[in-house]
Amino acid sequence: GENVEQHPSTLSVQEGDSAVIKCTYSDSASNYFPWYKQELGKRPQLIIDIRSNVGEKKDQRIAVTLNKTAKHFSLHITETQPEDSAVYFCAATPRDAGNKLTFGGGTRVLVKP
Amino acid sequence: NAGVTQTPKFQVLKTGQSMTLQCAQDMNHNSMYWYRQDPGMGLRLIYYSASEGTTDKGEVPNGYNVSRLNKREFSLRLESAAPSQTSVYFCASSEQRHRTDQPQHFGDGTRLSIL
């Protein structure tokens, strides 16, 4: 089955700086890679996703890049704000796996004002 | 439009007790999922249902059963609760399009403690 590793486990940045979270996956058949943000005590919420036919996707201050050859993908948050503080999870799912996501272990991001 | 609704929000059980966690979605999604989230870990898939009438095991199915009651509802049952099942349980749902994965939408979770 799929295995997803996520680094770093914690990340502290100054407000206004950029944050980068990296994930690697094991199954070369994986083709869908969502990112979720989870605030303390709340539900995971989708913030951006990318499919294997695309190398990069942006949505305002958030971007995701995918390197299929190396089997890794990254989340980039620019101009961080205190409300970006949360736990971020990457996930992957192989094609035809019934949309069954395998999650990374999460990255706790703290944005210091 | 409530999205995905889970009940109860909190529950404390004694070892050996049974209970059912309820989940309902109003987005007309075909697929539904149950995950558990332990402290410091990501979500792990327990069971999923691609469509009404079908269920399939995920990564950690032992000790659980599920029922896809209809298109809206997907329940998770613990027959004999064990302390190792103390966790936060999330239900999710998604559309199902042929060979194209769709975003999953999560409920607020059920915080379950087993003593």
C-alpha cells in the first residue's frame, strides 16, 4: 500500500516569512495529492490539491508543487499570517484506489507575530 | 446545508461496552469514509463505502464494523470497546467520478475515550 512521509513535524516561522512542508510517497501509481489544514479541535479542511498531470498549482498565498519522478510534493505558504498557525496534512491516493487517502503524519506550523 | 454531521461529539465508554457512531451527509455524495486520528498522528482510514450497499476495509479495520444505511448515512460500530480505540473519529464524504479522485469533506469528529 501507499506510504506518505511528511517533514518537518513542527515549523516555526516569523510572520511574513514563507513556510515549506515536504511530503514523499511510495506508490508511483498515486495521482491525487490533497493538502488539509486542521486548527486545534476542528475538522481537517481542504486548502489545495493537485493531480499528477500538473506540476504546480497556486491559490493566492498557497502553492503546491509535484515532482512525480522523485515522488515528492510540497506545500508553500508565502507571507505567513498568525491565522496560518495550524497542523497541515498531506495525503496521496493511487488511481483506481477508490479515493482512499493515505495521510502524512502532519506538520504543526506556528506563525509568530 | 450542514455538510457532514457526526453524532455524538463526545463519548466516554468502559472497556467492553459497545456503541455506534453516526454520520450523515447532505451533499448527495456517493462515497463515505471513517478515519481515526490519534495524538501526533495523521488520519488513518478504518473503513470506506464507495456507494450505497458497498463497504471495504481500510488500513485499521480490526475491532470495528460499519453499515451504509442509505446514501446519506454511514455508521461505525465498536462491538467491544478497548482502551486502544480511544481516539478522535472523523467521517468524510466525497463525490465519485469515474477514475478521478475528488476532495473529501470532513465532519467535526467524535472524541471517544475508553476507560
